[in-house]
Amino acid sequence: MADSVVEVVDVHTHLVPHGWPDLGPGWPWLRIDSERDAMIMVGETEFRPAGPQAWDPSTRLVDMDHDGVSLQVVSPTPVFFGYDRPAAEAVKAARILNDVTLETLAGHDRFVPFCQVPLQDPDAACEELDRCLAAGHAGVEIGNHVGDKDLDDAGIVTFLQHCASIGAPVFVHPWDMPGGPRLDRWMARWLTGMPAETHLSVLAMILGGVFDRVPDTLRLCFAHGAGSFPFWLGRADNAWHRRGDLVRGRSERPPSEYTHRFFADSVVFDPAALRLLVDTLGDDQVLLGSDYPYPLGERPVGKVVHEAGFLTERQRGKLLAGNAMRFLGRG
């Protein structure tokens, strides 16, 4: 068990509602196999098993106490985003799932709910975010792309500008990774596709000029340690300087000069990787995440941060809670 005296804020956890109305053909649904076992289904295909950790606050609180976690940011499971659906359907689904999330977490002040929005319709996304913030959500989780549109798409930039203007923190999670014979084995879509997807979207924010157009009041965090971006930042800088005809685009400065504009969580599982992440982004921009309750998440939560010998106690405090509170607008 982690030292309960140390405040710990986990910004990367997910929820699956135990039940929700039939959203229609093609939408995910939950197959209940027993009191403690369920399966997220996409059509008739099994997507991911889920248990009470995903929907029962009491079970989550037991695990939080065991791991010494003070607060959890609770976000949707990305398979429910519905960005490929008609906007009206995505609006309906978002409203239902966002309201169920608040009902599920009601009465528990150790949970910080984040909503989802129909990102394929920027106006509707802004409207749903406003509705959710008024209802009790504290921020929003978005996917890292909408079809072939990355985060530098004009409509998504409009949404991010709205988030900046109202002070809503944004958690960016990879989803809908490409498949194929070389990726549909060994969980390769999760082991290689997720880091690559996140890397690509960080570059879209930078090389697409989004950080130059969105005010620095935007509080944005990339999941999974910003993917493979920290390892290849030098390559991106080299390309920006040497192939400006192709790479610079609307980016006013090289990529390394934007690392202060976003946060990344600590779900990298290895002290050497965490050190690279901290060295690349700075100790003010890395915050604790676990990907709870899924099997690829970190348990005990914060293990690598707690045990990383290169961190000073002041830095450890930033990663465990201080930076997360700034991201949430509470610090």
C-alpha cells in the first residue's frame, strides 16, 4: 500500500456504466455474464471484459485506499465516443452516458468526472460540454482524432479554443487504432498503435500550428506518456530545421519549444521511460495516471513514480498530485 500521507491524484481512469438504454445498431453494449463479470460488446464481437471496478464506486474506493489514491479523474471508455456515427446519434449517446456517469458517481467527492462530447460536430460538442460542466462534470475526455481529422482540424481547434475560453481541462486519449494482419496479433494495436496515434496527435498540435492559435489557458493532457513523442522529439526538431519546406507548415517554432504547452500522464511502466518523459516535458508537465481499471493499467497506482530514484521529493510531489491539481484548475 502506498503511503497514505502523500496526496495522490490519478488523472487517467475509466468508467463503464453497468447498464444503459439500447443506443441502436452498431453501438457498444454490455453483456452481463454474472454479478461481477461483464463483456463490452461491439455488435456481436467481444471488445473487452469489465468488472465492478468499472462501474461500482465502492469497489473503486477500496482499490484507491489500497493504493493510496486521494482523487480519481473518471473518464469515459473511448469505445463509446461514437465519432463515426451521425452527429445526432452521438449527441444522444453522449447525453445519456454523461448523465449516467454523474448518477453513478453521485455522493462521492473523491471522484472527478469528465464527460464525452460529439466531437464530429464542434458546435454540438461545445454545447454538450457546457451542459455537462453546469451539471457537475469537471472536464472532458476526447479521442485523438475523428476519422481522418486530427487535432489540427479547424472544427476540433474551434472546440479546443472553447475549452480554453471556459477553463475546461481536456484529456486526450488514443482510440480507433488501425488494424490489419500485422497489427491484429499480440495486442499490437495497443502496444504500437496507441503510442503512434498519440505521437501523431501531439505533432498535429505542434506542426499544425494549433498551439500558436489556441491561447495558453488551454489545459490539455495526453494519455500514456504522450506516446512515442518524447523519444522522437529530437527527430521532429531535426526535420523542422532541415526540411522546413515540408515540416514547418503553420508551426512558428520547432517542436521542442512547445513542450510546456501540454501535460502527459505517467503510464509508461518503467523508470527509464519516466525519466525521459520528465526530462523532455519538464517536471511541471507530467502527472500521475494509471489507466485503471483495465488490465494494461498500472497497479499499484503510481508505483513507478513512488519508486523512481531520480526524482527529488519535491518533484515526486508534483507528479503525484501538484501537477494534476494545476491541470484540473484547483492548484
